[in-house]
Amino acid sequence: MLQAVGFRDDRETVLDTAGPPPSTSAPGRACLIVLYGDDLGRRLPLAPDAAITFGRASGCEVVLDDATVSRRHARIAFRAGHYILEDFGSTNGVLVNQTRVGEARLGDGDQLRIGRTIYKFLQGGNIESEYHEVIYELMTNDGLTRARNRRFFDEELTRETLRATRYRRPLGLVIFDIDHFKKINDAHGHLGGDEVLRALAATVSGQVRREDVFARTGGEEFAVLVPEGTLEGVRLLAERLRRAIEVTAFAHDEVAIPVTCSFGVASSLPDARSAPKQLYERADAALYAAKRDGRNCVRG
């Protein structure tokens, strides 16, 4: 659990629709938004006269209940007109825009990672509008992988199923998950597992069409909704994704991590009424068939 000691009255969540956050456009004012982790969407205000420390120790301003976080992990302080992120020599380090740093000057829009929590740094005169853009993005995208989230996927599945039925066009669905993902977490820790999820999503994103809906639908489960996708078409797509993932060089802390996925596919018939639940259940059943058949294969 993330606790923002001393900031409780100013914190806002994705579910808070009471209005914009307090104005932070004054020089030197900034904030962090939680993109991934506990307290998703929460806002942590920053001020030039108050440094904040992150860590597991109760004396830190931001307490992170996370085994991958050191007791005193990092600090953000305002120096010489800029917010500076400083790593206290933590075991797992601090990342700014996916690069490990010892000390870094933060700029508007930067993403920083402390343990498993990902923050976005906002600063500038348009901070209120940026804040609401980030909150909207969190309502539609997965904070770790940047794929669409389950909420967005479910809405699109319903919408596309209705459209496919109305115009008598096929609708394809691919569901897949990472084979033996628990073993990856056990061997490389949750940070290694998160790195695999993020890299896998980047690999898949480069293989799907703009009109397709690629989403993270569960912990290690993903889906691709394919408008006008025939069964043969989604089989070919799934096989292409399977091969692309199999040959990708996944790694964490310079240690290679072999990754494969199992796939289930289904397609609605263009001349029959269909329901979103039925299409998903058929693809899900095909996914379990792929697992029974030895994994790292496509079924459906």
C-alpha cells in the first residue's frame, strides 16, 4: 500500500470527479501521478520548500509497502530551479523513462519508477489540463504496458459485436497469456516479471493494425480484438504473434528470460447473431486447449 504522509488532503484518485486539482501553475509547483501500482491515479503535490523521500521506512514522506523498495530508496528535492530525483543507493535503483539513474533532473511528462510503482511528473502552466489527460488515459490504458485496459476492452468488445451483427461482418478475437509466468516471477522477481510484460506488449503492439484493439485483460493475459477478422485471419495473426514473442530477446538485469505464449482464437459468423460473452468464451476455451496441448501454440 502506498501512503503519502502529509499529503492526504490533496490526494486525488481516478474515481474523484468533484473537479480539477488545486492550481499548481505557480513557478516551482509540480506533482506526481501514480500510473501503475497501489493508489492508481493518486496525485502527490510537490513544492520547492519541501523535499519528499520514498521508501519502506515509516519516516519517509511516501511509504511504499513493496519488497522491491529499500527502506530509504530515493528523494525528490527542488534545487537551482529544478526538481531533482536522487537515488539513495537502493538495491533495485530508480528509473526515469526506463533508464536507471543515480540522479536526474525531472522534466514535464517524465515517467519515474520506484520499486513497482510508476509515476508521471507534471510541471508547468498547463498542469491542470495535463492532469485530466493523464486521468483519462488511466481510465483506458494499462499503466505498465500501455496496452488498453480491461475496462476499455470490454466496452469495445460489446460495441464491435453489435456492429458486426448489424452489418453481418465477422469479428475476430485472439486471447493469449504467458506460459509459466509464475516461474518467471519466482526466478527474476516481480520487477523482472513486469519487464517481461512491458517488453511483450511493445512486441505485440508492433504487429497489430491500428484498428485492432490490443489490451491487457489480466495479470499475464492479453487479447486482440480484430474487426472483420475471419477465423483463418485471426489464426494467422496469432501464429505471427506467437513467433514474434518466441524470438524476442527478453531480459532483466542483463539476464535472458525465455518467453513463450499460448493462444486461443475465435471469430463470430457474419450471418448469425452473436454475443460478446459467447465470442470470449470460445476464444478462452481454445486458449485452454492450447495449454493442454503443451503450450506455445495456437488453437481455435
